[in-house]
Amino acid sequence: LLVLDAMAGQDAIQVSSEFHNRLDLSGLILTKLDSDARGGAAITAAKTTGVPVKFVGVGEKLDALELFQPPRMASRILGMGDVLTLVEKAQEQVDEERLKELEKKLRKSQFDLEDFLLQLRQLQNMGPISSLLGMLPQNLRSKLPAGDVDTGQIKRLEAIISSMTLQERRNPNILEGSRRKRIASGSGTSVPEINQLLNQFRQMQKMMRQ
């Protein structure tokens, strides 16, 4: 098996041909598909050598090695994203009972910071945020803010909410000045960051009620 970097471009064709001539390859592994690379040149390499792509790497750990699925790669190359894989990743993290409970809370406008913390953790368990965004169709990605996703910001949000008591998570309205100072101290953040989180959370609640 030859490991090819999806970001290698046209070099992948020459490299794979040379390796195949000397070693008689039986398959290819395509890595770094959690980046912006579409992997088109590596697919051409598979065609040139007649050797199939067997696995793709979408992260840095072994659980990020997936079976190669041609239709999904075709969608990615054409800028249509890979929504099926995104849905599968979400299903792996979703607890059906918890989802039903969350739906009831949303209908009653009872979504709180405890629920928000759970959603943040599930999102992180799905893999790098940049990788998840890369699975969206191009027309949706173009509507998102430019630049890299700040995963550190997600960690800070998690630290802030984790520094709250259960009562505070379930009723953020009780978070007056002294409580916010305590949370800032406990989470290694600042009061303005906590204010920003609470403002964003209120906007989210309002959107969900609508």
C-alpha cells in the first residue's frame, strides 16, 4: 500500500507510477482529506497505475482511517461536499433518547447551557471543525465566515460553562457580576468573554423559539 498526500497535486501521479513500477503496488491510501484538498490528482494516480484507492485518512488518528467510497469522493471533487459522511459522523455521536429529550426542551423553549455544553462536546467528538466544514457543499461553505475555525474558542466556551454550577447552567439569568467574576477566574477567561457567551446564547434561544 502506498500512502499519498491529497495535497501533493500532480506529483502524486509520478510518485505512484514510480513506486508501482518497482514494487507492484496493490492499493493506495489517500491522506489529509480533512484539509481543503480535494484529492483529484491522487485519483488520477489510481487511474494511471490501475491500483485502487482502498482507504482515506480524514484525521491524525487510526479511527480517522476510512474505507474509500468513490461516489463521495466524486461529490467532494465537484465541490458538492460529502454530506453523507457528515450525517454518519453525527449519528455516531447522537444518543436517540437524549435527542428526543432535547427536542421536547426546544419545543418548550427550555434549551439551557447544560444542553449547549453537551452539543459542544458532541461536535468536538465528530472530529476537526475544519474537516466537518469541508464536507459541506461549496455553496454553503461560501456563506460562512472566511478564515480558519478557532477551535481554541470552542475550548474556552467549554471551560466557561464547566466552571458554572448546575443551577447556573440551567438558569443563566442568575449570573450577576460576582458570579461572572468567579466563573472567569475558574475558567481562565475574562468577564467580557462570559458576557459575549451569554449574549450569543440568548440569541440562540431566541432563534430556536422562532
